[in-house]
Amino acid sequence: MRLTAGWLAQWLAQGDYCSIALGENCLVLDSQTETEEIPFDDWDGAIDVHRGVLWGSFELTSADQEYCWTVHGLPWQQCKAFANMLLEAYRNWAQGRVEKLDNLLPEMLKRIDSYAEAEGYLRESSHRQLHRYLDNALASTGLTRELAGSFRPLAFEKVEPWLEGNEEWVEEANSQWLEKETEKWSSWFDKFESSPLNPSQREAVLINQDHNLVLAGAGTGKTSVLVARAAYLIANQQCQPEEILMLAFGRKAAEEMSERLGAKVSDRIKVATFHSLGTQIIKAVESEMPSVSPVTLDEKERAKWIAQVLTEQWETAASAKRWQKHLTQWRIPGFKAENSMEKQAKSEQLAAWVWRHIELIGQRGANKSQLVESIEKHDNESARARMKSELALLWPCYRAYEQHLKANKQIDFNTMIQRATEYVKEGKFMPPWQFVMVDEYQDISPHRLALIEALCHAGGKDNRPTLFAVGDDWQAIYRFAGADVNLTTGFEQRFGASHITELDTTYRFNSMIGEVANAFIQQNPNQLKKGLTSFKKQKRKAVTLLCQDLIDQELAQLASQQKGEVTTLLLGRNNNQRPEKLKQWQEKWPHLGINFMTCHASKGREADFVFVLDVNRGVFPAPDRDTGLAACLQARGESFTDAEERRLFYVALTRAKKHVWVCAEPQKPSTFVNELIDDGYPVMNKIKRVKAKQK
Ligand SMILES: Nc1ncnc2c1ncn2[C@@H]1O[C@H](COP(=O)(O)OP(=O)(O)OP(=O)(O)O)[C@@H](O)[C@H]1O
């Protein structure tokens, strides 16, 4: 059936179309030049019939109300009946779909209510799930949003915003919840630590997005937040202690965390290092403990094994020649030309250098020709020859290591973490944890992250564990061992549904240490900007540059000033800086609580007073960090000179609560000391540099 304008009307009328007909579930409109089919889906199902002086016209609107079609010059007597016939056809078409919609609407509304009225923080994963369900349900009816809205306006008014996303509503609901929850737990927050938690710490404890990162500078209470969050989850009955997994880097850190949680929260929380977790997973699946090589586990065994491998290598003429040739152009840490080979092989520094490369090569999982290829593509063209030469020295050590593991049927940490990750991914190990928490997240390596991701994806789509990580990109100091700080700075891109909370107040150190440390770290524009203020304000300078051989005197003075017990940390770039007089000082001034450790080991620690030792040229920053093979094996390169060493120095400075002494020799202060003096940092300078000897 068709309704068409007469020839005169077609000639006189200025409408878009001059003829309308009913097609198969569509309208067919003809203009002078073309025919257009409008599926019922695209039409809003209404016709405005207008009467003109001579003729009638139809006005039809698209389902999304964006477009209008007009048919002019129609014979008026037939207009109404024709329009009714079209509407009847449309209603018949729509009836089946609307029935489907009617069947689905109660469930759609129920799901919306159960999401929107759920107690607690509204997570993005549940939001996405709801959105997906509503989208699919509507699609299954065959109706467009507009049509569904026009047939069931009341019910659909509630559904429509959720199909759009309704992000603003969720944000508002979450911020209202946060306000109420903060209020509800206010006195608990006041008393949990010796001092009340501040607003940003409270927020960090409460927010419960799928993936949460607390990103904050040194001494802002990240560890306090981690402990408080575990306590809150249990106190709020969100989980049992056994459902929390707390991951720490290193056994010592894990032990300290375990003690702290045991004392403050519960000793049923699982605290693990990545390695102990890997062992547990493998043991659960294979029913026996994985056999981890003593070379991996024990520093002494490792040193012995490395000495043996090096000695064997040097016994071969070709290999010995390769080492000698390398040393004519480049240095190797711990390798001193004047030492005998026997002594060389036992050098701690050399062993550390060899081991670090073995680990990095293992983490890369590449064969020799792939490594050569990446050296050839390395940005730093001038370093490529050195990298290749180092690879030639170190590849045989790596191969020897692989063979050693194979011969003894043992694995190392890399393999262990990878195997554990596979078991979780394959569902052979079902993690019992609902909340995975990670301390020092900035030091995460891709392998460890893969394990965390596997844990957080276990449990099916509806029951995934939540990740809560605390970290500070300013304190990322394990790039040399395979960590990748980009995994912290790119947290959101990596995880999607995530929330990042920043903590703005640092409690450990006073404002004068803060001024020096914060300015120093931010010289590198690639570090994330953080507004950090010190809780303890002071005007008196709190960083002193000191001649190394005056430490004795300074300690004596400090000892006479301090009447009560205090803590003092002597920090070295590495163990070589352990002072010979350490024991003597400890015995002479026990109330100073003097301890020595490396800057790396001091991570997470604090003391009233800190002496950073031997900040001299060639020591701190450690040289050659960016020009050897390691630079090619490590995570993406960094353009800023000594970026990681700068972060390490920041870690050292920020261990102190009251005062820091940066100690150097006047003849050879390092670039860091020179920068503190020359760039006008607020420090007390007691070093008179001897310029003539500084070449
Ligand atoms: N709200 C607070 N009020 C007062 N002191 C606090 C508060 N929060 C934390 N502290 C104290 O600040 C110090 C640093 O806290 P914590 O060790 O948790 O910081 P952090 O961010 O983990 O430090 P870093 O990253 O440097 O290891 C601790 O002595 C802690 O007790």
C-alpha cells in the first residue's frame, strides 16, 4: 500500500518526500530522485498528520529524536486511514519486543538497585558488570534505547542512565559513603596509631576500588596505612584475617610487618615475601617443597660457586685473554689489576657484579643472539662495544649457572615465581585471599607483577581479590635488580579500574630535611610531582655536609648533647663503607644506638640521626651504572643522569627524623655533594673543597 502526492502537488509542494509505503518492518519513502527505507527500529513510532490548504502531510521522527522526515502533498482524505494502518503495523512489530522487555525489566531494575544500594564503596568492576548486563538484556529485546524508553517510559527512566554509564552518580555516591564511613570510624582512626591518622591516610584506608595504589613520599605513613587497612577490613568484617595476603620485599621487611600486624591486628594474616609465596604455591601443587638452589638462597654458597666458576674460566687461555682485553678498556667492579687471580675470584664486589648479571639475564629469558640483538639496538651507541664485551664475559657464567641448576635438579627464584604464576593462572592453585596487599610497590619487577596479576584475576569475574599497594616512585632503587618503576607510574594504565591516593604530610623528618630531600629528588623531571609538607616545621638547618674524618668528633658532640636514648644510622653506598671504628663507637656511646647498614637495606627504616658515609666521587653515585650490559638488561632506560642513584640518596636522607650528616672527603666530594653546595640547598657546609685535586 502506498500513499503518493498527485503530480500537481509534487510540482507545487516543497517536501522532502512525495510518497510513503509500508515495507517489511520498515517505511518506504520516495523523493523525486531516490527511495529510502526507514526500519521500524529507527522510527519513534509516531506520525504527525497535518492538514494544509489543499493537501495533507506526514511528519515522522527518528527514534533518537535527531532527525525528521516529511512527506508533503498527500491526498488528505486518505491521510488518517493510511497513518493508522502504518501505526498498526508498527505496533504489531513492536509487541513481541516489548513483551521481551517487560519480562526482563524486573531483573534489570533489581540489579540496578542491588548495585546502587549495596553497602560500601561502589567498585568499577561491579559497575562494568551491571553495564554489560543491561546492555546485553536490552540488545536481546531487539529494541533501541529510545524505543524501549518510549514504550516503558517510567521503568526505563531508571535504566537509561546506567546504560549511559552513570559515572557521576557513582562518584557522588562513593564520596558520600566515604564521608559517612570516615565519620563512623573517626574515633577508631584517632586511636589506631599513637597519633591520629590524617584525612588522606583515612581515605587511603577506606577506599575499596578493584586496584588501589597509595603513592606517597618518604615518611608519609604508607606502612601505617597498610597496617591500618588490614585492621579496618577485619574490624569492619569485610574479611577474615586469613583472607588477607600481605607481600613484602625481603625477609626482614616481612618479619617486621608480621610482628607489627601480629601486635596490632592479627597473627592470622598471611605475610610473605614473593619467594616464600612462590614456595608455598609450588608446594601446594606439587606436594613437595621446590628445591631452590643454595647458590640462589645463600650468599656464602653463591660467593663460593662464583669464585669456582671464575677460576675455571680464567684457566682457559681464550677466556682469560677476553677478561684481560676487556680490562684494558673498561673497569669491572672489584677487579683490581694488582690482586692475584685467587684474590680476584673471591672479591665480594666482583661476585655481586657477576650475580646481578646472571639474575638479569635470567629475568630476560633471552638467548645469547637475542641479547646481542638488543645490544645492537640500544640507544646509547657508544656503550654498545662495552655491553658486548661484558656479555662475552658473563654469558659463560650464566650458562654455567643454568647447567649447575639442571645438574642438581634445582630451580632459582625467577623460575620459582614463573612456575607459581603459571599454577595460579591454570587454576591449579586457588588463592584463598580476598585482599592482596603489597608494600614497596615501586620495586616490583615484571615477573612479580605477573604473579600479583594472576592472584588478582583468580576467583572468577565476580569474586576477584582486591589489590592494595603502597609505593613511592621517588624511592625506586631496585631497577638494577630488574624492578621497573614504570609499573608504578603507569599503575592506572595497567590495571584500569583503579584508585590512586596521595598522602601529603611527611611525619618522619622536619621541614629542613624535607626542603633538601624534596628539591634534590625533583631535579629529575621524570619523577612524579608530589606536594609534600613536613609535619614538623623548623627553621634551623638539618642537613650538614661534613668532612669524612670528622665523624668521630661529630658523634662525640652528638653524644654529649643527647641525654636520653636515641637512634643513629650510618649508611654506606655499599658494605665497603662499614666504618672500622663502628664497634668502638657503639661501645663508647651506647645511648646513640649506632648501627651501620647500606642505603638499600635502610629502605623502610628510620632513625633520629643519619650519617651518609663516603659520598665521594666514584662511590656515590656509583659509577658506570648506565654504560654496561646491565643498562641493556634492565627495565626501560632513564634519560636523567644517575636517576636511580639520586633516588637512593633521597632514601638515605629521608631515613632521618632530626638531622642528617652527608660525609665526604674535601679532595673528592661527589657530584651530589657539589650539587648541594653549588645549587644553594639549605645545608650547613663544613666541607672546604680542595679544588686542585678534583680533576
Ligand atoms: N598520622 C600520623 N601522625 C603522626 N605520625 C605518623 C602518622 N602517620 C605515620 N606517622 C609516623 O611517621 C613515620 C613514618 O611512617 P611510615 O614508616 O609508615 O612511613 P612510610 O611512608 O612507610 O615511609 P618510607 O616510605 O620512607 O619508608 C613513623 O614514625 C610513623 O609512626
